[in-house]
Amino acid sequence: MVLDAELCSVCQSILSSFRSWPLDCYTGGPHHTSVAELCQAAQHGCPICRWAFRDLTDQCASDSALRVGLHELATGSDRATIRWSWSFDDGNGRDGWYADEEQLPENATTVGGSLSSFAVGIWLGSNFLYDSYMNIDIRAPAIGPEASFEPERNTGSRGTLRLVEHWLEQCCASHNLCQTIRIEEWQPARLIHWTSTDASWSDLALCEAQSRHYGSDVQYMALSHRWTAEQQLQLHKDNKSALCRKLDYAELKGSIQHGLAIAKRFGCAYFWVDSLCIVQDDEEDVAEQISQMDRVYTNSLCNIAASDASNNDEGCFYDRDPAPLQSYRFRLDADRSGEARHHLQLPHHKADVALWDSVLERRAWVFQEDMLAPRTVHCCRTQLYWECREMEASEARPTGVPVSMRPTSVFFNDSPSPYPGMSRHQLIWQNLVSHYTTRALTFPEDKLRAFVGVSEVVHRKYGGEYIAGLWRDTLLHDMLWCCNTKDKDCSRFSRERAVAPSWSWASRNSPIVWQGPFREFRIVAKLIQVSYGSFNASRCVESGSAVLHSTQKDITLLIRARVAEFEWFTVDAQGGYSASYGLRKRDTKTDNLSSISNVFLLKDDTEALPKIIHCLTIRQSGEEGIPSFDGLMLTPLDNHSQRYLRLGNFITSDLELVGALLEPEEVLIELV
């Protein structure tokens, strides 16, 4: 529900004088002259001042500089000031914000624009301390459940669940993209089932597909949650028969209970949760069900994510302060219609903070669940969020907005690649890996297992041979990954016990990124053969799976390329991704910075490295002008000159180094 409110004289004057605003949107101008004035305006009901005062004072608990600034304001010091700033987007691809319809450009498709980041903030001298962002726009009156929705004290209130149910109905009725990704002729091996429609759970039980309790057209919901084995009811070999007769609702943890309640509320009578639908002490069943994760979540009607529950006891619903989620409607003096048509609400980026910072957003296993489910309800501490292939919504913005550039949404966008020589599916894969590797795993050996579902769905969409986290048709190019150690100590990303070959990103316990290229390039190395060792590649073909869900560390690549020898040396770190190591030709004593290439090594490598390393050239870009070369830095394995481990990668356009890279003849090497 949108509340009517009146602006204070200061905010009314600022917004009504938009024609005279400075061109520099970050400059803005003075707001109230003191904290007391800001507080008084908030108490009198000005929604902008109320929002800013609450936001700024809340931040004081963790921001000592802001506390100093507010103290300066309270004591009348002229060093501290309250200022406003702005930026806008008219929703039509043009910069502009319009206070009334007469100001709209011709052919505008919306009633008005969005003042997408009006902000009130604190400055101490010339130092910016903090500001409170908000959206202001002209909007037609909302219709449907969004018009009457009012955030309540608990995130599991009837009103909130009614709003989520509306999102689900809207998606099922009108979102074509959300309907076209279901895998036909498949059903989960097991589901939790009930027939009662009241609050009773007396008939709750586990059922199996092989017993023909349900078919491939079954509608079920799934749960994403963080759980541990301790004091957790799980499906085991010895209790399977009992759970198929009756599942005691009281024995279930809060997250599962709440997930079941949401499913029943939405008229769904089947539910999937890993702890009860996978036989936890049966290695074969665990492996088989992990290989089906893409199907489990892709075919679900909706996924319920216990996003902020650090364990299953916490559940999905929380008490919260609903005030920050409230939106307001007010009238501007400059609006010639005389109507209260301007709305104030949380900006999108701020409304989404609770989701981005949630517990599950940091867990690697949940990444594929988030990506593959056609619809997800994220249950966070401050509000519920909706995400599907065509819309994102929340209690703070119940009418929803088009999908963002989250990796879970970008995958289903078929727009062409913006980079020459790189296919869209290659860019998508790199994007997915980069996001996935920012998340945490309890057990390093799960690095590839937790990514199985993503691998399978990419394989179905684009085809190709999957090899230890990379794809054969782009393998040489995609081996040019590097560890993203920005703002982190390199030593934190030492290699864990091997679960993948050294040339695979899965061999590193670190966020992964790729460096370009952003221009034409060509691959100057050649992949001759892939040897699988103990890895049973034929099993992948027989099962129809893109990957084998065991360790893939024994895969060896036979490559024909130029390999040159260099010395490496340490230089001062430049910050970000910049090199903290340099390359130079052997027996060259200069540390001239102009001869340094971008070298991506980790401290744990360099501590035990010989000074001589081998550089394998893979990619050349920039045919005209100064060419740039990329490749891998290697070290011989067990003193065998033709078997190498990957240590890092390099990028250089230095003429002396380029010449040295091109000197050797091509040779055959094995990369393990």
C-alpha cells in the first residue's frame, strides 16, 4: 500500500526547482542545515527526511567517521553539512526527469521518468561520509495485489504470501520464457507428498517414482537451504521404508517446515529437499542424484530458498521492521496536474542488498539451484524476493522490474557476443565460473560436483565435450584464467588437494576471472589429444551426462606450441589484478619495469619455484600495431622436460619478450 505524505519545505523546494539543478549530478546542493532540522522534518512526516534520518543514524553504529560528522552537525560546526545529490533515468533511454506531463519529450512511452538516485548525505569538509539513496518517479496507480500490499511485521505474514502467490500466478500465466525450460519425460526419484489441504500434516510421507506414485507431469516445489548432518532427520537405508509410510512433521527443521507450508499455501502437494530425497549413506544414490540436480531444479514449479538461515533451525520467516519497505506518494508544487503522482521507494540496488548479502548467496552448492530453477522465492531477514526468467520483485518493489544481469538470468538471454572471435556460450561459461568461484565450499573436493547441474544444462543447450570444468572446443582459450586476488592476500588461495588438473580453474581455491581479449585474436597453439587416465569418459556418453561426477585430476592434454624459458622476479604489487611478478629473458639482470609483462602467480607457487619457468604461448591478439601475446607459465613435472604443471599465466606486448616467445620451434608437451 502506498502511503500519502507531504514533503517538508526544503525537499519541496529542491524537487520543484529541478530545471535549475546543476549538470553535475553528484554535486547537488545544501539540504537541511542541521541534524535537528532533519529530525524535525522526519517527525513531521516528510518521507525523504524520514528515510534519510533513519538510514544515516542506523549507519552510525558501524561507521565512526559518520558519527563524527553527525556530532559536528549537532554542535553547530560549519565543517559538516547535509547535502543532496541526484541522477535520473526517464525509462526511455534518455537522461531526464520530468515533474509533469507537459515536460515529457515527444513519443515518450512512460508517464514520467525516475529520479533513480536522489540522495541525502553527510559531508565533513570536502570529505563525503555517507548518503541515503531513494527512488522518486511519476507512476500510474498500481492495480491488483500490489496496490493493497502493506509490509507487515513478519516476512511470513498472510499478506506477504498472498503477494508471492500473485507473482507465481502472474509468471505461470504470462511469462513465456519461464514455461519453456522444463525437461519432458523426467521426474525426481523421490518426493515428499501430502493430500490434506488444512493445517494438518498427518498424511505427510516420502514417495518414490519407481512405485508410480507420480509421473513426469508432477508439479513440485524444491528447497535450497544450508544444513549439517547433526540432529537433522535424513533419509538413510535403514529408515527409508518407515519414511515412505509416514514422515513426522514435528521432526523436521524450521526451513523444511516453512518450505512445506509455502508449497501447501500455493496448492502444490509435492516437495523436494536433498536431505530427505537422497539416500545419504548410499554412495551410488548420492552420485546418481547429484548428476540429476539440473533436472530436479529445472523441472520444479518454484524453488524456496531459506536465504538467510545459517542452519535449518532458523526457518524461512523472520520478524523485521517493515517501515523501510514502505513506499510513499506525494505532490510536487511544480506538477501542474495538481495530483499526488510522485512516488518514493527504495532504489533497486538498495532493495536487493539483503539478497546479495544473504547466507545462501555465499554458498557454492546453492549457485546451481539459484540458476536452474525457473522461479525462486528468496526468504531473507528483511523481506521476500521473487526471481524468475522475466521478472524480479520484492516487498519493497512489488510491481517488479525486468530481469537484471545476474548470471542466473543472463544464461537464458540469446543476444550475440559483443567480442570478436568469442561465442556467446563461451562468455556465458566464463561468467558463470567467475560468479560460482566467489562462493564458499566446506569441502574442496566438491569443487566440480557442486557445479554439475550448471555443466549439464550448458551441455544440453550448446553441446560440446566437458573436460574438468572447461569445454573442448574452447579449451586452449579458456585455460587463460587467472585467480582474482584483488583486495585479498594471495597466500589465501593456495592449491587444495587436487580435484582437477593444474590447467583447470577447479584446481584452485580462489575466485577466477578471465582477462579479455576485447579485440580480434587467434589461437597459436594446437590441442592434439586429451588422455583421460583413470577418468572413464565412456561412462559420460553411456549415461548421457556431460561430466563424470568423480575426481578428474588425471586428465592430460597433449599440446603443440612454442615453449620459451624465462626468469621471473618480484616487483611491487600494483593493486587489483596487476602483476606482482615480472618476466625477463634468461641471464638478463635488468628489472626495467618497461620489460614487465602481466604475470599472474600466487605466493604459494613462488616460494618453491625455481627461477627458470617455461612460457607456453596460446593466444595472439592485435594483428596490426603492437601485438599482444597470452599464455601459460609452466614448470616441469618430476624433472621430465615434456610434462608440465600450470603455475599461472602471462600477458605481454613487450617487443623483447615477444621476440623471445617466438624464437623456439613448436614442440609437443603434456600438461597435467
